[in-house]
Amino acid sequence: MILDIRTYLEELKVELKGMDVALVQDALSDAEEFLTTAVQDALESQPGSAEAGVLGGIIDRYGAPSEVAAAYKETESRFPRLPLSSRPSKSKKGLSGYFGVISDLKAWGAFLYMVLSLLTGSIYFGWALMGGSISAMSLILIIGIPITSLFLLSIRGIALLEGGLVEALLGTRMPRKPLFVTPNLGWIDKIKALLAESVTWKSLLYMIVQLPLGYIYFFVSAGLLLFSLSFISAPVLELVIHKPLEIWRGDAFTPVWLLPVVSAAGFFLLALTLHLAKWVGKVQGRWAKYMLVRK
Amino acid sequence: MTEAVDANKKFQKELNSGTAALVLLSILDVAGKPMYGYQIAKLIEAKRPDLPMMKQGAFYPVLRSLETGGLLESYVKPSVAGPPRRYYRITHEGREALAKWVEIWDLTKVFVDDFLKG
């Protein structure tokens, strides 16, 4: 007999053991949303009753932890999560496999992530630095506690947004919404829980590290793309627009016979860039999951 | 006896696996406004309290899979009293899929009924 929502969530967590950590978090927040709202509704319509009294009927309709866990497991196995960017690409071997990456949405998604990370990395870093310093300075006053808590809460919010970006572009499964601290806790306990959870601090660290990473990602990806595109378009640039490629010394034009080779090298470099983006995306996805998802 | 109950449960579960998605899409299409899981469950319960086809907790993973497939989209809105709620609404692709699914459902009904009526 389950007498409170917290126990239900704990039992559900046990039932989901071994499943993807993000799926577990989704299932827990779905259950928390439903049970909390249902209990509130029941208590309003039956004044004087207690949570323990109404919860039994609600769980009966919602499903026992084992039933709900089974539903998540079954749905996940029937409709595996395949965001646009993680649809499996047909694996081909040889040259067509190497160049096939150019039409691979997952690789372009990862490439876009790398380009965007200059912007997101700067925003995250700016926010972490500004919020961190204001919180540190205000901590000598009593108002520092709510300011610091709000700042840390915002870090968790940004972590969720970054999770969305990572899932959409890199295809790594991330939770859709955070697991909120148990609603029955008072404000002081909520702050304590926020401070005690390692994911809060890991998210903060992630945001700081995203700045240098963002710079590296942006300049490597944008630079490689620029080189690839100018090589690919070398014949047009030199023969039609009459603009030297400027890869040789001075303003020398590329010998005409070499132009197809340069153009082909451009395609080769473009594919290489996308292979690199895909690999970076995979590693970044794992890193984001490790740092931003609550265990 | 238990085996028969198990078989019934299994049959019901297999049917639900497809129909739940159809029902949820249809509810969100008719509603014309975003709804969160509890609201949807209450609506189903209010409409057919006599037919508890599946546990309300089983709707959530279906909503999530429909979102993954691009047939629904969602956003989180804070609530005053409890944890934030995830609101779902149907997408353009969702409406197209629904129209097709209704056709399939109608055909399935006719097909099955033909045999049941002998």
C-alpha cells in the first residue's frame, strides 16, 4: 500500500532500473505531474481527507509502478526515439560510404550544433559568470541566499534547454523536463536539495566549459566548411569570375588541368568535415548527458 | 482461470497499443487547444467512466512517442500548485496522420465485424 507520492516515485524508479536514464526521468516527472494534480483535485473535492486516503484510488486508475514501468518499456521498444537527426543512415562501404555523409542529416545536425555553440557557449558562460559573481557578492547579505538559489535554478533551466538542443541536433536522448524536488518540501529544504544535487554544479561547470569548446567547434567547423566550399567552387571562381583561389603563392591561378582535382579535394574535405562533426556530436552528446542529466 | 485473465489482458493491451495513439490524437485535434496529460486522462474518464480500457499512466508514454514522431508538439508551463505541466498540441503532420488513421480504423472495423457477424 503506497501512502504518499514520494514512495510511489521511488517504487517506479526501482521498476525502471536499467532503462535509459532520460526515460526514467521522463516517467518520474510524468507520474509526479499526474499524481500531484490528481491528489490536489481529490482533496479539493473531498475536504478533510488526507493524501494517504485518496492516493489509493488515484494509483488504481493511473497504474501501479510495475504497470506504468511496463507501459514505458513497451512504448519505448515499439517506437524507439528517433529524432530527425538520429535516423539511422544506411551504412555503405567504400567511397560512397565516405561521401554518403554529405546527405546524412545527423552529420549536418552535429555540424549545426558546432556552429551554434559559439553563440550558446558565450551566452552560457556570460550567464554563469555574471550570475555567479552577483550571487557571490550578495552572499554577505541575507538577500544573497534567494539570489543564489534563483541563479542555480536558472542554471538547471538552461541545462534543460541545452538538453533540448543536444537531443534535436545530436540525437542523444535527453530528459524533456527536470524532475522537480518533491512538492511537499518547504522552501528552505528545496534550496538545500538544489545545493546538494551534484547535477546543479555539474551543469554550471558544463556552461563554463562550453565557451572554450564553443570557440573550438565554431572555428574548426566554419573554417573547414569555408575551405571545402572554396575548393569545390574553384573552377567557377577562377574560370568564370576570374578570381584566384589564393592557395598558391601570390595571385597565381590554378593550372586548369588541376582544377577538377582541387574541386574533388573540396568534396573530400567537406565529407571529412561532416565525419568529424558526427564524431564530435557523439562525444558531445555523451558529455552533455553525463553532466546535465540527474542520475 | 488466471491464464484466461492473462490472455484477455494481453489481447486488450495489444488492441490498446494502436488505439491509444488514435484516441489521443483525436482528442487533441477536437480540443483545438493544448492539453496536459492529467486533463486528457480526466476527459477520457468523464466521457466513458464505464470503460476503463487502459491505465491512465499508460497514456503518457504514448503522448511522448507521438511527439517524437512529430505528430504532437509540447511545451512546459509552470503550475501554481505543483510541478510544471507539459502541454501537448497536435501538429500539421499529426492532423494528416489522424485523417489517414481514421480511414484505416474504419476499414479495420468493417473487416473485423464482417467475420464476427459470421
